[in-house]
Amino acid sequence: MNAWGLRASRDRIYQDRREAGQVLAEQLVSYRDRSDVLVLGLARGGVPIAWEVATHLNAPLDVFVVRKLGVPQWQELAMGAVASGGGLVINEDLVDRLGIDQDTIAETITRETAEIQRREQAYRGGRPTPDLRGRTVILVDDGIATGATMLAAVRAVRAARRVVVAVPVGPPTVSSQLRDEADEVVCTSTPPLFEAVGQAFVDFHQVSDDEVRRLLAAPTTRAAES
């Protein structure tokens, strides 16, 4: 057993997100055919994996939007993340070290929240967000690096009865904080020399909005197909 709490390959390489989702679904079989389960794919890269998971579990799929809060003039560096429903994570140590003021943080949160709303409209149209009360929610992404975006997602869906984090790759060093807040964390690859999520994939293309919409429209449950 490793830091993620399951048997995982330390250096597994996936051909693409579809294969990663199939492998991940094998570790989630205890949730198959359960009426309370809802799979949420983090947009955009997590949705193709979440579709495979939902299909294998015979569970409904929906999209969940999380946005990184980039450091000004260095957008690739995350000072936190904000999620649909108001989940928020701030890296206080980084903010203090870089001297980022509260006004800048607030402006960044406002801007990214607006982008979350735009994407939700683009992906869902007029369809309402699902009711999470009494549900077991499985949050799926294509991997975890710092853990900030997934942590924001976990905090945003705490209305659910049970929250499960499921990813195909991530460093064991970020598992402890997630396990403190999620009910279960499942990861199927923990490379000893983790550098980026993309290192675990042969094909790691950028997922488009059109691909997200297409997958959300494709049935994942047998009831939806009948």
C-alpha cells in the first residue's frame, strides 16, 4: 500500500485519456450500478477520463469547472484555485513570499469566477447543475500536480454525502491534504520522479470545448441508452 491508499503502479504510462479512464474505473468497481453515484469530470482534461469512468460504473456524468488563480506576470504559477459553487484554495505561503496584495487576489478571483460561469454556460446551456445532496460524488481529473484545483473542487462539493477523488496520476506528496478533506482518494500511478501530469501519457492533447460538449451529450448509463 502506498500514500494513496491503494495498489498503484509507480510509473504507469497511458496511451491516452481513454485508457487512463478505463484503468481508473477498475479501481472504482465498488461504485458500479449504484443509484447514488454521480461522476463529475473537471473541465476540460478530466472529462474524457470521467466519461470512461462513468460508462464503466453505469453512472451519470456531469462537468465541473475549476480555474487556477495564476500569479500576476507568471500565470503558470498557481497561487490558488477557485471552483464552481465557490470552492476556494489560496496558497498563503506563496502569496506572502511574493508579496501579492489582497486586491490583486480579489481581482483574480472575480475574473476566474466569470470564466467559470462562461464555461458552465458553454457546456451545459440551460441545464441546471445537479443536486449533490445525498449523492456519492466521484471527482475525476486527468492528474494532480500541486493539488490546488482538486482541493478547491472537493471543498465546493462538500454538500455531497461522500466525496471521492479519482485521478490516473499524481505525486504521493499531495495526497495527505486531499485525504484530509475527501472521503477517499484513488490514484493509479505515482511516478517517483513526478514532473508534470503529461509525462504519464503518450497522447496528451489539449481537450477542446467541443470535445467536452460531445462527451457530455453521449450516454454513460444503460437507462440513458434505452
